[in-house]
Amino acid sequence: MKTSSFINQYKKLFQLSFGIILLGVVILSYDPSTFYQLFITAPFYYLIPCFLIYYFLMALIWAAGVYLLLRRIKKGTIKKIITSSFKLQLIAVITPGRLGDIGLLYYLKKMYTSGQLSAIFFIDKLITLGVNVALSIIGIGIFLSWKYAITISFLLLAIFFSIIWFLFKFPQKFIQWVFLKKIIIYLQGFRTELHATTRDIKGVAGNLLLTIIRYILSGICALLALLWFGEQVALSDIILIQAVAQLATFIPLTTMGLGITEAVSVSLFSKIGITSEIVLAALLWSRAVYLMFIAGIYLCWIGIPLFSKIINRSNYK
């Protein structure tokens, strides 16, 4: 019991440490000196603005996608959702896998019921995962093996239909005594809202379109970064490789997919003749700029209210 408590208490630290070790192994597996030279001589005057604009746009597009799903409820504002979107970036940094977006349930709880937010969160993640899986299957087939791609497809489809059956068809009376009883009570109305959300064709289609745009935007950003490092890659190849790498990070082993993204990306890019050290340098510059972006959000989140209090106090005096 004490061991389990100790692990849970320091889980995030273990995940971060494991990610750093994994990243170190990846770097040492290639040419560390070449990687170091590429990293310190990188065209950061292009990379920093490019990545900052990219992260800013991604947060806005994700917020717009969530807003399209919530619009049918006719409550709340796009401004509040955008604000929540930027705050969720902070949570994503310290949360393993892709679970940071669940903070949506907390930040918008005053405007929407838990059932409404849970349904929206589920549909949004399902659409994102669906696009990611579709691209990943193609990527695995092209870069690795179609045998693996087909096997993974059947496995994921079986899991998907099992979840859908449970959410929509599993008899409600049985839920009252299984282990999900407390969750179902807390998320009362989840099934009803899930049905209502899936019937909102315009909202779901809009969210799907914006999700696809996010993947294309991510590919364009990586394409520009690699071009500035002197490597020319087809946009379609980049999008497929990014999808496979992102799918791997859904496994909550490390913080922000640290080490996992690099390992998968380097392995797949090497199959199309892209220098591994350049891929590593571009990815680590991306992470560095992301931390700058997060620091900016944190300063705005903490600094603006603090500054407002100081101004109000001075006006009061």
C-alpha cells in the first residue's frame, strides 16, 4: 500500500524522468556532436516565430472546434472557451499522454452541466482520435507494413465499437450496480447529451473539418522547419509520420510524449532518407518554443489579474 502511494505521489516525476532518459537514449543512438551543432546553429530567427504562431493558432482552432459542438446549447461565449483553451495548455504540460484537455470539464463547469461537457469532450476526442488513427494506419502501412496496419485497424475498430455499444446500448439498469455507478451519477445526463451532440451534424462536421486543418497546419509547420534545416520532405509524408508519432503518445508513459515522439519520428523519417540529427534538432526546438509559449500563458494568467489588483488598489487610494 505504501509503495503504491509513493508511486502515485511521484508519478509525474517518474514519467518526466523516464521521458528524459528515453530522449537521451535516442540522441546517443545517433551522432550527439552533429545534433548539438545543428541545434545551436539552427535558424531560430525563423523557427521561434513560426512555432509560436503555430501553437497560438492550434489553441484557437481547437477552441473553435469545441465551440461548434457547444453552440447548440446556446450558452457561454467563444471568448470563454478560447481562454480555457490557453489555460489547458498548462495542464497538458504536466499531464501524461493527451489527457490535458479533460481540464475543459473544470474550466467551463459554471456554464455547462457535467453531462454536457463530458459529452462534448468525448466527441471532440473521438473525432481527433479518429482522424489520427486513420492517418496513422496509412502511415504504418506505407512506412512499416500493411500487415501491421490491418491488424491494428481491426483491433482499434473492435475497441471502438465496444465503447460505442457500452455508451449507447448497455442497459441503464445494469450500470446502477457495476463499478461505473458513481461516475454515471456524477455525469448524469451524459448519454442524453451524447445522443444530442451526435445529432448536431453541423457541429460535428465543423469540428471534424477544423481537426483536419489542425493536422495540415502541423504538417506545414514541420515542413517549414525541415526546409530551414535544409531538408525537403513531402507534406503528405510529414503529416502521416506526425500522426503515427502522436498516436504513440496517447500511451501515458511520459510527460508531453517526451522521448516517444522523438523515437518514433526519427525512426520513420529515416526511412525516407531524412537526417536523424536534423529531425531531433527540429523537434527539440519545437519543444523549446512550446515551453516559451507556455511560460507566456502562465505570465498572462498570473500577471494580468495581479496587475489589475495593483491598479485597483492604487485607484482606491
